[in-house]
Amino acid sequence: MTMLLNITINGQQRTFEIDAKQTLLELLRSQPEYQSVHRSCEEGECGACTVLLDGEPVNSCLILAASVEGATVLTSEGLVRQGQPHPLMQAFTAELGIQCGFCTPGMLMNSYALISGAGDIELTDQQIRKSLEGNLCRCTGYVNIVNAVKKAQQAKNGGQWW
Amino acid sequence: MKKREDRLIMGKGQYADDLEFSNMAHLVFVGSPHGHAKIVSINVEKALQVPGVVRIITGRDVMEHSNPLPVQADFKNPGWIWRLANVHAMDADRVRWFGEPVAAVIAEDEDKARIAADLVEVEYDLLEVTASVTQALEPGAVKLYDDWEDNKQVHLVFDFGDPARAFDMADQVLKVTNREGRVTGVPIEPRGCVGLYDRKNDTLEMWGSFQTPFLSRHNIAATLGIAEAKVKINAVDIGGAFGLKIHAWKENIVALASKLTGRPVKWMEPHRDFITTGPHQRDVYWEGEIAFNNDGTLLGLKAEVVHDLGVESTNKGIAALSIFPACSAPTNMYKWVGMHVEGIGVVTNKSFYCAYRGYGKDKGIKFIEAAVNQVARHLGMTPEEIRFKNFIQPDEFPYHQINNYVLDSGDYPAVLQKAMELANIDQYRTLKSELEGRGRYLGIGLVTFIEPAGVAVPNCQMGGITQARVLITPDGSVEVHSDRTEIGQGSEISHATIVADILGVKKETVHVKKVTSDFIGQGPLSSRGAVYPASAVAKAARLLKEKVVQCAASVLKADQDDVVLEDGFVYSSAAPDIRLTYQEFANKVFFFPGPRGLDPEILKRHEHLLDVTTTWYSPTTPESGSSYTSFCVSADVAVVEVDVDTGVTEIKKYVHVHDAGTIINKQVIDGQIHGGIVQGIGEALYECLDYDLDGQLKNTSFSTYLIPTAVEAPDIEIAHLETPSPFSETGAKGMGEAPIIGSKAVILDAIEDALSSFNVRVNDSPATPEKVRRWINQAMSANKGDL
Ligand code: FES
Ligand code: FES
């Protein structure tokens, strides 16, 4: 069964004809502009498909597209402004919190939500690690990801953020 | 400036799952629900009725339209067993492991293919499942391969030095055993590819998560019966590999599907399938005796290591070969009189064995380091005392080890010393005894080891082949080609750095190209990236530099000795104000005026083209027979606390000191260290593939096969020493596997130290809380028995 879905993705209002059993992950990946949203386990266990749904990090593989009518979705492509990487992205490359890059978009979205909601009190390692628990990375051992998140928070506190 | 990382971070990755071709069909495999069975019949009628299904391929089609998988390693030594299996990528008559593909559904989209896959009806006749090595070796056990005498695929026997003399000389001998569970390296991205067969030209091109495109081309072409020259394999962005994406066999069916349907065919492996039908590793049992003197001098080892290979491991994967390094690694960095080591590989009804970071070196090191620490405890020595006593010394390099390895360089005592300082080991030891009085159990683990890197062995696909090409284009940019795929280990950034430094160009102008099968080589495996490909790239860049200097001297009318290449400029030190950018220089050499404007001598020697293709081979391997070229040095110290009530281990501190020779990019090396250590921690504490007696794999997802999350992973402190390798072009040593090798060994040693008052031997990984509790309980009841 197909149906129409109205949704705002990365600030753009879009209308899609979707299948009732299509997941948000499948919908996003079917559009070339959102392919940073990665597919791995499709069971809500790895976090590679993390996007922000109305500001909250979710595993898009577990969400039916049909259930998000009218919602706002942010993928990592949506963090880029005028072709410039977001300060969070810059922190990830500067600290090399990215190796194969497969987990990275999900890590970015989760970290973005964490930092955006954190105020200016410096996040502790434990807070960062706890918050990223649902995002698996097999390459980095998480050390440089934690460093990148810290650096990004400093950037935000220094006024560089959007 | 990190070109690749900047691209990926902006969401511009091009991973296998992102591949899209017009008219592309999708392939989904149907897996066996049984561990061992005869295929009686396959009924595809219902599945074919699903709208959008294009074709269904079964084992019959595979046998009819393709050749068996080629043999990837073959050793025939007198007294050894090395059995080969005649297998196709998909069998028509029999399944030998849970999940083994029996059919492949090709449909217009993946969803339809999945729906149809569920409708393929297979009738099985169950066979007895061989669930363990013990069972497989029992007399009369069901044979997995009918033409073999029994289920032993491999039996290798090594005598290094003089083992008999070592045991004759010894004051004492201790028995040592060690077991490690079956694991999978699972990257977060599974395997995937697109095959595109061109019927007009009878050519095949594939794109996907190929770690070793050149080897994949050989294997896929051989299966399809197409000349290799007509096949091209392209690696796209790869979401982690760790060895698990080296060898192709399911990919061969994707290629066949494209050939049979005439359409581009995409396959993206569900993650669950990557665990059930992907490469597995470890799963070994060691038993042996270590000989030593009362003063702690190590003398010899007699050991046998039995590997549960799963199904045959010479065609789908090549990891029967990993039994070699497993048997050789125990010599480690110590002096010995002799060793006798036997390596056995047995087939069972489990998924096949393939490469995973460590590739046997990890097994040998884990075993010997546990044995050395056991000797130290037995003699009342500290782990550092016994090591300082037995280390090969800094002035003894190159050192010819008893197993033929030629150890290149290093300062083993200094690496250990540094690790102890960084870890504040004395302070933690004091704390340990204080806490013990209060019922808290702290343990300090310590291991030291070398990692053999840069493999070249005869009679297999890992012979030491490599090719590199560095060229300057007419617009002055630099192109770098090699066989070293980027799998997240920093090969692009490392090669760009090497070439930029040698040619004096800016890193931004160096373009490290994606790897294709056009470049010969066995790819990044066995930590050879920094040894073979990087050496070949450096050598090509140096040869190219000579050409640049000659041409520049001609263009600038300068003396060759005065030519300077720096910061993207070409100039003569005699006239430093006249600087050509590389772009201006290249334009002159290629077009205006072009070759005719160069010194005629350059043209007579045909040296006008700024393009060099070359190869590189280890300087030590040919004469010594050393299978490896560089040996990076590591010392790991870990502090853990074990909760004896719950059995849970918490890592309090982790220190890794490393000497990988000349450092090309410290951030890359540190990243490799962090990642490898955490993978090793996964093996030490959590990861274990759990097959039941019926051959069913019980944990096939991330919720049951537990890899470390950010919460379990510790912070890691690293220090580097830098003793260049005299045997690689850049002085760098391979290092990608060292971190995983050390961490799984040191965590287990730390747990054993924590439980020293219970006299528990931690020789079975993963050390899950249940197992730790069991050891403690057993130790306590045994102690009661003593009273
Ligand atoms: S793909 Fe969604 S959590 Fe793994
Ligand atoms: S960078 Fe490879 S999985 Fe995280």
C-alpha cells in the first residue's frame, strides 16, 4: 500500500510517495542526498542509521516512515552550511575521530544532539561515552571520538556552532 | 588537510550500499537453517511468482556455469597434512554450516528479493553435525569432505632450534594450556558489491568492499572462467575490513548473476549474514610445556595448537595459512634454545575461517605471554624481571631468531621500561595489596611482544607481490596508485605524506587513487601496508624525483645538484628567485615546449615521462627465508578490577608503548592502536560465537554478539619510541595488528593477577563474568578440599 508523506528533511519540506512498511532509513537511503545515513544491522543495535527526529536521536531503521508525517528530520548532510563542514565535523576530522567513516554520520548526529542540549558545562568523558553507547564503532576504539566531541563542545562554547 | 576524511565527514562517502546503476537488479541469498544436511530438492516456483523476481540461482546453476573456487594456499611438505577441498561458491547437494547459501534470488529491488527468498522451498535430509574438534577427530566421525581420510585439513610440524637440547638443559618444565573462543571481526559495514557483466565484450567489472581487488579478480575470473585481463575489480569506500573483506566467494555468485541476467546486480549483505556466513577466527586450543631454568632463563617450548577451522579454509578463505604464524609467533622477542610446535586445523560444521587482525600471530603471542607470566609467578619473579632477563638486546640486530625470522631493530628493554613508568606500575602494585585486604581485587597485567609484519610466503596468494605507480600529470598534480586499499587504516593519508615529502609538493596536490585490480598486489593484510606498498610507493616517488630533477635541470638550465623541490616549487639553489610551480614545470615538460625542449640525453634514455611504476620486495626474506620483514615492538600494561561477586572486570588503566619505527603519521598510528586495543578487549571479555550441538549459531546480531561500546572501552595512554627499520624504504614498520595482539593477552593476564589470591588460571577467553565466577568457585572448593 502506498501513501503520501509530508516531512521536513534538513530544512526542506518534502513530499514522498511511500510504501506503508517502508522504514525511515529506507526512505532516506532511497534519496541520493541523504546517503550518509548508513544501514548495517537494521535492528536498532548499531546506530549507523541515527538521525535526529524532531531533535531527538533515533535509529531510523526502527521507525516506519508512515509514522513521521509532519516531522522534522536532520541528517548529517543537514549540518553542512554553504558547503562548509559543521564545527562538529571539523572536530571529528581534526581529532581523527573517523577511520572507515561508516559509523561517523550516526556518531555525528548523536553527538550533535548531546552537545546542543548540554549547555556550556563541559561534558565529562563518562557522559559522552554513555551518550554514544548505542553507536558502535569498530575502528577507533572511541578514544578520538570522545576527543572530537570535547573539541566540538569547546567550539560551541566559543560561539562557533549552528 | 585530510582530503578523504573531509569528503567522508560531509556525507560524500561512496560505500557499496550507495552504488547505483541504471537497470540494476538486487540479489539476496537464501541460507540453510541447518548445520549439516543433504539438499534433497529446491522448489523455486512460489518465489518466482513474486512480481519483480528476475531469476533464481541455485547450487546447480553455480556448478553448471562456473568453476570450483580456486585454491589459495597449498603446502606439500613431507610429514605434513594439507588437504584441499573441491568446492563451488554454492553447493548443489549438501550444506555444511548454518547459514550456508543454497540459492540466490535476483529481483528488481531488494525488498522483492527478500520476500521471494523467504518463499524458496528447500527439502533437506539432515546429517550428523560435527560441532567440535573433539567430535570431528573421533574415529568414525562423519566426514565433511568425502574424499578426505578424516576431518583434519592441516597438520604442520615445526622444529625451531634444538628443542630436545632445550628440554635436556632445563631445571624445570611447566605445563601450559590456553583456549580462545571463536570470534568474528565484524566491521560495522557488511560486505557488498555490484557486478556488471558486459555481454558484448565478455568483460566483467565489479565495485564493492573489496579489500584486495587484485586477488579478488584472480579468484572471481577463475570461477567464472573469464580471462583475468577481462575482469576489473574496483574498491569503493570500505566501512572497515580488518581482514574480513579479503577473499571473494559470495561475490563470485553476484558476478555470475550479472552474467546470467545481463544486468548489473547488486548484493548488500545483511549484517546477520555477515556473522553467520562471514569469516570466523581464533577458536584454538593450546597445550604445551615450557622449559626454563631456576633463574628465569627461558629455554624451550613444546606445544600443539588445534584450530577449529569450520568448513574448509583454503578456497573460500585462506586462513588455514594462519596456522603458520600461530606456530611461529611464540618465539616472540626472547632468546630460546629450541621449540617444537605442531599446528592442527580441523574442519567442523561452522562458517569458514578467514583473516582477522592478528591472523595467528595473536594466538602465538597470547599463548607464550601467558606461559612466560606463569613461569614468572611460579618462580616468584615479576613479569618484568623475567622479560629483562630473556630479551634480545638492542645491539643484537638484525637478529636471526630460531624460527628463521630476521628481527630488524628495536630496543625491547626500553619499550618495557617506558610502559612501566607510564603506567605507574609500582604505585598500582601497592594499591593492589592495600585493596586486597579490603576485599577488592585489582590486577596488573603486563605483556611485551613483537608483531611480524609484511608477509611473503611461498605457495599461496600472499607471496609478497606489490606494485606502485607515482606520476605527475601535465597540470602538475600527482597521482599515486598501489594495491593498498583504504579500509580506514589511513593508507591514503600515509601515501600522500610519503610522496609529498619526497617530491617536495603540497599534500593537497597528491591524489591517492582508489585501488583497483589494475595494480598488482596482495593489498593491506598482515600489516604489510607500511612495509610493502608504502615501500613501493616511496621507491616509485624517489625514482620519479630523479626524473624530475633531470628534467628540471634541463628546463631551468641548472646543475642537477642545485635543483631543489620544495613546497610545490621547482627551482635551482643557484638562482632561487626563478621558481616554477609544479604546474608550470609539468606544462613545460609535457607540452610547451614538451619533450623536444628537454636535454636530448634525457630523450635518448627515454626518461622524459614523469611516470614511474615499480615494485618492492623485502631485503631479508629471499636469503633468510624470514616470512616477515619488520617487527614492531609493543609493551602493554593494563590495570583491572574484578568484582569477585559478579565476575565483572573493569579496566582502570590501559597503557601501550609502541615502536613502529619511523612514524609517518602519528595520529593514524594512534588511531590504529586505539581501535585494535578495543577489539582485543572485546575478545578478552565478551566476544564469542556460540554454536550449539546442532550447529546452530546462537548469537547472530550485535545484541547477542557483544562488541565493546564506548562505555566498556577504556581511555588509552600511548607512548612511542622510534627505532627505524633498516629494511623498509621509509624506516616504518607494519603495526596494524599489534594493538589487538597485546590487548587480549594483557587483559587476561591482569585478571589472573587480580585473582592471584584465589590461585586461578585465566587461560580461556573470553573471560565473561560467568566464567570468572566459575573459576573463583572452582578455586575456592579446590582450596577447601586441600584443607
Ligand atoms: S542500522 Fe539502524 S541501528 Fe543498525
Ligand atoms: S570509523 Fe569505522 S566503524 Fe567507526
